Amino acid sequence: MSDFTLPMTRQRPFDPPNEVAELRQQASMHRMTYADGHVGWLVTGYAEARAVLAHPGFSNRPEKMHAPIPSRLDLVGERRDRGVPRGFFLRTDAPEHTRYRKQLTGQFTVRRMKALESRITEITNACLDDMAAAGGTVDLVQAFALPIPSLVICELLGVPYEDRAQFQEDSKILVNLETKADDVLAALGRVSAYLHGLIQRKRKEPADDLLSGLIESGELDDEELTGVAFLLLVAGHETTANMLGLGTYALLTNPDQLAAMRDDPSVVDNGVEELLRYLTIIHLGPFRLATEDVEISGNLIKEGEMVGVHLPVVNRDPSRFPGGEHLDVTRPAGGHMTFGHGIHQCLGQQLARGEMRIAYPALLRRFPALRLAVTPEEVPMRSDMTIYGVHRLPVTW
């Protein structure tokens, strides 16, 4: 089916596009036409997705990739990486990727993650106190979902929180599919310049934070440090912020699931995994380029062909998650692929889990009458962004 093009419009806010869900019912791999006419593949099956993301015959480098959808934002190719500092290792392969990841694995220590739990609780409670003081109606994205992970990643990296406004605005620019290339480059330049200056200050006055630790290791130069910090800063707040916003929206529209998350502490850990699986906010990709001929489930992917994995549909594959089209916070949800798979699996996933395990029940218990302040149809969805979620979530209690 080479005339299939990737849809981004959803018929329902928590479900993948109907066209892709229907494809999965037919087969687990499909021919797909990319934006420039290239005919590649789309993966909708769980086993096939794991096979692709773990196979060394696929590259994550952007130079020869093809854009999956028409967009003013350059998603692939040399222009997409222009202005991105070395060290932004998301779009690299081994051994370059291995080198950067090794440096960060040593910084995401159990001690540092454990120490953050009490601080996450403090930050969460402070946001809830501010909401209670404000009263009436608030936008949960601005009052709760965004500040919690932003504060946490700032403290982890050693970025002053008072500097957050500009990098949050630039993050929106970088993940918006309608952003013009020149605006992307300008945003890249602003964030890179800020982080480069911060690194210079930390060389003179190190602290107990991740950036100072990377500087002390002496393994990365300033441009690489800037790239690593850039990736962690943007990814560290955009993803969790959208999970907190979208997850709360999903719970508010599923009162029985909300009650379970609020009232039964034994449900929370699994409930977080189920929300991650059910919502799957990475709704565009990941994408890979075959560097050799690879056979997956009887399908020959030829060298030079693109392969896209549709994670929202993969995470509802009935062969792995029976009844997965429904939200059930009591159902074992382990094994989902929201954090990816293979060498590019999300490095900060335990931090994200920790934030959600603390934030969801704290919000629901502090405001047991929490409800939408608008109709569900009025909640603006982030279909125009590379990371799905809600633009705003007006709530009252």
C-alpha cells in the first residue's frame, strides 16, 4: 500500500488516527509514501517495532532521511541539524552515541535520582499551594504540568530556574511542526548561546549538579557539553509536562480510573505505566534509515529505505496488550515502548516516572473535586507538535 501517507489528525483526543489503527488490523508492516515521494515503511506491530529499533542495520542519523510528513519544520536532512551543537546525541549512531550515553549514565546515578524524590515532592506541593491560593479556574499546564518537570530538570542540570522563560518558549518553537526553518535556527542559537555561557560559569564555580559533573569528567569539550545540556533541557521538561497535562485530562474523562489513582496507593506505579502506554505522547516516529538489507517478519527492507514506527498504535497491539484501546490503571502495562527501545531508549525515563508517580496522586488528593472548566471539545490538543499533549487544560475544583 505505497499510496498511504501518515495522518496526524485524530478523531478522538486519546486515540491514534483511525487510518493507522485500521492498518494494524490488516498487518504489522506497511508500505508508506513519505513527504518527498520516497516509498518506505510504517511499522504498527509490537514485535516488529522492537525488532527494528534493536537492529544494528538501521541508522538514526538525519543526513539521508526523508521527511515523513509535509512540514515547514525541517525534521530530517542536513538543514535539520544545522545549528545543533555536537553532543546533541539523539540523532547519532554507535560508537558516537555510545560515547555520549556512557558519560550520562554515570551522572544519572541512583543517589541523585533518589535525592530528587523529596525535592519533586516539595516542588509539587508548592505548585498545589499556589493553585489553592489562586482559587477559581487555572490552566493546569501553566500552574502544574509545566513547572514541575521544568524545575526538576533545572535543578538536576544546574540551570537557574529564573532563566526558564526563554528556553520554554524556544522549546515550543523547536517542537512545533509549523515552525519556519529560520525560526528554528534562531531558537537553536539562543539556547546554545545561553548554555555555552552557563558552562563557562560552571567551570569557574562548579556545584553538585549534572553539568558540573560532566565538566569535571573532562571527557567532553564545550560544544559537546552544550549539545548534551540542550538535549536534556528540552527533552527533560517537554515530555513529562505533556504527560502530566494529557494524563490528567484522560483521568478527568475516566472518573473510575481517576478514583483508583487517587484512592489506592498500590495502583499508582502501574497506573503511571498504563497512562504512558495508553497516551504515548511520541506520536511522530521514531524513524530509522536502513543501512543494509534487513528482513523483519518476512518483509525485506532494502538499504536506503525509511522505516517509521507508530508508537501510539504499537502500544495498543492486541497481541501484547489485549484490550489496549481502553484505559485501565489496574492492568499490567509493563513492556510498553513509550520510552523507545534499543540503544536510544530514553535515558531519563526513571526521572520521568518518579515525577509522575508523585505528581498525579498529589494533585488528585489535594483537589478531590478537580474537574474540567470547559467542555472536552474545547481542550486544545497538540496535534501540531512533535510531542502530543494539550496546549491548555482549564480546570476548577
